[in-house]
Amino acid sequence: KPDQNFVYPSYVTHYEFQTDCTVFKDRRNDPIVYPRMANQSAHMHSFMGALSTNAYSTTDSLSASKTSCLTPQDHSGYWFPTLYAGRTAINPVGPQVIYYKSGIYDYRTVRPFPKGLRFVVGNDMATEAQFQQSRGTVEGWECGNTAFHWTFPKYCPPGSHLVIRYQAPSCWDGVHLDVPNHQSNMAYPIHIDGKLACPAGHPVAVPMLEFKMAFPVSGNLSAMH
């Protein structure tokens, strides 16, 4: 809950904090899309956060779990599609950055996530054009000093990393912790009177999650998928 007596400095341009979490396993599990169905996910996922996260996870089991995040109070489960070089899984090394940001202009109205909120972001079957036009896209794939690659770049300078950033919707409908498609309970902010705000159907502003994952690959990336 925001401190009503806190005086926000005028020189701050954005409001955010981060949780740094390490990938601890790869599994064909998806506790949201395929609950209680171990090894049934359409593809492999890389998991961070609550160490107990599996196909049978519940809010209570996550809350009781240890975590791979540097912040010991972060019991969230985070996962994303695993990156492959040919048949070899490539995971980020060490803590990766998950930002909690204000996605709207009036940052003072942002509220904590309700306990038990579940949602899926993006589309693993998106075309190159759909990825480029997605509301969650930041700068596409980043590589060395370049960005805005809408598919894997063919080459990254030796010793650099292949980086992806992606933002989640940050407006909740205020009612549903989950829905059948795991997405329509959340929405991206829209411009209202020239300022980003939550739409009427999703009036509750919550933190905007932004993943920033750095994969330790460089050189020829033609085998990435």
C-alpha cells in the first residue's frame, strides 16, 4: 500500500523495482495452461522463482516454497519458453532481471498483485509480424549494440549475449484471478486524454512485469529456435 505521507520527488522519471531470479530447471510443464498435467506442455519451459513450481502448484504451495530469486520473499512462479541451439537447451546464467514497473501515468494508483493472480503473456505461435506488433514488445531481440530484431539475428558479436525484453499487461479486471484463456482478466494500458491509464473494463492498475533475459550465445545464431 502506498505511503500517503511520502513526498514523491519531481525529478524521478519512472517508478520501478526489480527482482533478480535464476533459472533452476527446464520442464514440459505449464501450471496455468496445463494444471495437474505433468509433462504435457506443448513445449519446454525454463522456470525461475518458487523452487516447488510444477504442474500441481497452488497458491499455498508456492507461498511455502523456497525461491531462486535474490529477494527471499518472492514466491512467485515465473517461466518462459526454453531457447534451443539445435537440440541443446540454452538458459540464462545467473540472476535475470524481472522488473516491476508502473505501466500507467498515475503511478500512485498502482496496487499490489492480488494473491493467487494467474495470467499468460504473449503467444508462442506468433509470427514475426505479430511479435513486432505485440503490445508487450520492447525492442525485439537485442544483440551486441543492435536491437529491434524481430527474429533471431543471424550473428552476434563474440562474447555478447542474445537479450529479450517483454512486458506484461498491467491492468486487472478486479474480479477474476484466472479465466479460461488465462489472458482476458488482464489488459494493457491505453491512452486516455494523452496519458496511459487502465481501460474501463480493467480498472485496477497493478505492477507491469518486464522480463529481461540474457542468453549466453554469440557468433552464428542460425541454429537458434
